[in-house]
Amino acid sequence: MTKKKAKLPAKTSGSTDSSRRLSVPVQVSNVWEPLNRLRDEFDRMFDDTPGNAFGSRMLQKIYDNADPVVEMRDKKDEYELVAEVPGMSSDDIEIKLSDGMLRLSGEKSESNEEEGESFMFSERHYGMFERAIKLPNGIDHQKISAEAKDGLLTVHLPKSAEALEKERKIPINTA
């Protein structure tokens, strides 16, 4: 079995050496890459340590998810928005409606540390939050209500009479 060598195009009288160069991808060096890899290794090492509640990735996930998580359901006569607000009372939460946006805001205060005790670690989030949710069209803004119970904030968004009249079921014909 013989190997064939790839031939470069022959040099013509008007060509330059640069026209014969092969295209090679250029690698750009990031001077911070070795330090980034070292930091990632330390993060992985601490995240993988059994019993470690303060792995940097875990803390980042907590901070990224500090706003209350919500879900919205489309019920027959209303939309229902449910937000998780554990440890908060209705006095800690404010709900505002403006330009089709529902804004939930509030503040979760730290619990008081008693004499003679200290935290070994804490994953709880304290502080202010604000969450804005775009509402669907066809809501009766005058009849919106909310209730807080067992760490859940439920906002009832009744559909307007117009929206209910416009909605109709489309029959499906079989062929």
C-alpha cells in the first residue's frame, strides 16, 4: 500500500506565496483560561464534598432562584397564579397591576438569632424581591383577588365577560 502525497497547486507567474498557503484555524489564547480551570476545579471539589452545604454552584443556584417561583393555570372562568412565598405573611407582600403586568414584590426578613446560638450554615434567602408577570388578555381587572396560605400566594384573575363570550369550542370533523 503506497501513500499519495497531496499536491499543492503549481505556482503561476502572477501568484504570490500567500495564495498557496493552506487555511489553518487560528487559536486565540485566553490568558485567564488556566485560572478559570483552576477555579472550576476548586468549585467542583467543594461541591462534591459530602456534607458541604456551601458549594459555590449550590449558592449560585440559590441566588439565581431568589425570586418566588410561580405557575399559572387556565381554569374555566379564571386564570390562577400561584407563587411560592415560604415564611412570608400577606403584610410582607405587595401586588400591583399596571399595563397588563402583575408585579409581586416583598421582603423576607431574617429570623432573629437567639443568645448563645450561631449558624453552622444557612441556605435560606432573605431580602427584597420583585417579579413581573405579563398577563393574558381578557382579564376583569376590577375582580382580581389574592390570598396567602401555607407559604403560597394565590392570585385569582377572573376572565372578563367579553373574553368568555369570545371563547368557543371548535368541533373536529372526522373524514
